[in-house]
Amino acid sequence: MKNKHHKSRTKRFQVQRFIKATVIYFLLFIAISGMIDYYALMEFNFLWFLSLSIIIAIPAGYYHVKTTRHDHLDDIADELL
């Protein structure tokens, strides 16, 4: 007989941790993009770097929350945000 009140063993997705990790990844990618743009003598449109950074930061934040435990990025996010 199955227990109707059996809790599922899957972990809940931590939205707050996802947002914090995504913001930290976004800031990291923007800093790297800014250095690339600076050394390329401002030849590129910075909006391309901005949009590319947010597009890469969202899956990176999702992957971080789903696959890792509390690590240094989470410590940095807790201190800054």
C-alpha cells in the first residue's frame, strides 16, 4: 500500500540562489567583456556584449544551482547581494 503523504525525494529549485548566482555570473561576464572591448579599442558595440553576457549568465546560474553545493560563488553572492 502506497503512502499518500510520501514526500518526493527531489530537491526544490532554489530561486533566490539562482538569482544571486546569475547576477554574479552576469557581473563576471560583463567585466570580461569590458576588458575585451577595451583592448579591442572600443571597436565592438557594447550592447552585443551586454546581451551575450545575460544570455550566458542565465544557463550558467541554472547549472550552478542544479549541480553544485554551497561554494565560493555563493559566499560572494551572500556578501554582495
